[in-house]
Amino acid sequence: MISKVHLLFDHLPEGTNLMTQTDPRQPRHIRSPRFAMHLLLAAVMGGLILAPAAAKAQAPLPGIRHGDVVPRDVREMYDRGLQFLATTQAADGSWSDGQTGPGVTGLGLMVFLASGEDPNYGKYSSNIRRCLRSIISEQNAGTGFFGNSMYHHGFAMLGLAEAYGAVDERNLWPVGKKNNARSIGESLELAVRAAITSQKKNSLNAWRYSPDSNDADTSVSGSVMVGLLAARNAGIEVPDTAIDKAVAYFASMTSGSGEVGYSGLGGFGESLARSSIATLVYAIAHRKDLDKYKATVKYLTDRLETEASSWPEYARYYQAQALFQGDVEAWEKWNKILIRRLKTVQQANGSFQGQFGASLSTSMNLLALALNYRFLPIYER
């Protein structure tokens, strides 16, 4: 029997009732090279930094409006959500309400990283370190897998990839535990190898709940694929053949109208989440040339005001990234709708409620808003 945790982020057809180095002597605003690059990019996009030549030309970056600023409502909602996650995080780095595990911790980690606060000396640096220690400690040293579901594995891998190169590991582990602890890079490489090993066992060249599964679905496969692509973006070797085979799987599950099937053959059906997942996979795998990619983008842009009937936070998490990658102007329209909706449902304590707990729902909703900040490497276009 598949347990509730296996269905952690499962998105069946909508309507289904569902039962995852810098020098420490430097000033605190000086970050690692990788993180500094993204801060500089964000500053340029925000019009805060202009090169001499740009003072005259001021040409916008392709696909992104010059002079964008983070809306006040976004900043206020995000800050309240951050406070909720920071104050409810356990000492071991996890969250205890609803679903728990390395995938949930990985999403929480990304929320802190996406805020733009210094990951090493900033306001949430201790929360970030606790997240990382928790994720790495829960990895099976023999197999490289995280948690008891490939959902957990995918989101934990993604969180590590976004932290890799941004977090100074000299401060990561307490004294006495450093010698026996894996580094972020070592853990990430081990996770990538585990995902590739799982894919090779799978007749569909994709993933399902168990690393030994022979069937697949687009929801689980999306979490693993995005994790692999983020790891590759961070400099970890990921075979092109693995990416190509997984993209082919998604293409086989995508109809000409942009609908995306869940599992098996055919049965595409309406799902904002699945079409968003496929769009994101095609985009960050650099396959925007595919007709299937164009179809999924159109499917999403034709439904900007439609809200997912089940798991709305899960759909929002992927919709935000998919629309930003596929059509920035459409994302801008949808983002305004998102802000209005989330303002009405955020709780007084900063959380967002959801079927599997406030921590998971809060993380996913905040990450949908995080495209306004664009600090995470995975958000690059």
C-alpha cells in the first residue's frame, strides 16, 4: 500500500481527494561568488547598479523588464512567512506539523535562500545551516537516497543544489562532527548518482515513488528532473543521456493541446500542475524548441485566472516558474492575481494552511512568490 507520505506532492487529476566560500572575516554583506553573482544580477534588473555605458543605453535584459521592483505586498507576505518558518523550525532543522522529511526541509531551505538574506551571516543563516545538516544527515550513505519517496529525493536534491556554492561549509557542522560529515557537494553528487541509477532501472526512463519502481509518473519525475537540472546548473556532472531520456518521457506524456498525463499511456486530462511541471522541465533542459513545450505554455497562458481545484499551493509553485520561463508578460499578469489571492489566505502568524500541514503549504506558496526576488539560480531564464 502507498502511504500518505508517498502521496506527499502527488497530483492526480484535479478534483481527486489526495490521502516531500567566503572569508568569514569579510563584512556580512559580502557573499560567495555564486551568490554574489545573483545579487548583482538582481540589482541590475532592479535598476540599482548601472555600468557607465548602461547609463546611456539602459537596455533591459532579454525577457525581463528593466527596473522591476519587488511589490510591497510580496515583501510583507514573504517576510511574515519567513518568520513563521524560522520560529517553527525544530532544532534538528525539520518541521513537525503535517508532513516531514528531507523534501519538505529542502523546500524550506529554498525559501530562506530565495529571500536574498546573506546565507552565511544573515538573519536566517542559522536556519539555513540547520536545514542543510538535516537533509545531509537523512541521506542513506550507501544508496545516496533521501527519505522514503523519490519526491523527497527530488526536492532535497534541489535544495542542496541551490545552496551549493552559496553556503560557507566551514560554519556548517558543529565542532566534533565535521570530520565524519559529508559536504554539500559530496551529498549532492551522491544524490545525483542515486537518481541516475534509479532511472536506469526504469523502463520508462523516469521515476515513481520508489527508486526501484518500473513505472513512472510526471509529478514524481518532475521533482527529480528539476533537482537533476539544478545540480547540473551548480556544476555537478549529469549525463546528457539521462536528461534527454527524461525529456522524451515528458514529451510522450504531453498532448498537442498542452495537457499532460499523470501516469501510464494517454489519459492526459486537465491539470495546471502537470502542464506547469512539463513546461518547466522543457525550459530548464533547454528544449524550448519542442512543439510540446509551446503547447504547454499556451495551455497555461490561456488559463491565467484559473485556480487549481486541488493542491493549489503545489500548482502555484510550478506555475510561477513555468510562466516565468515561458512568457514573462503572462507571468506578470498571473503574478498580480497570485498576490491578491495569497493576501486573502495568509494567516496572522504568517503561515498558509494546507492539507499536509502549514509548513509545507507555506513553503510552496512563498516559493511561488519568490520569482519576484529571482535570487535562486534555478529561476534564471
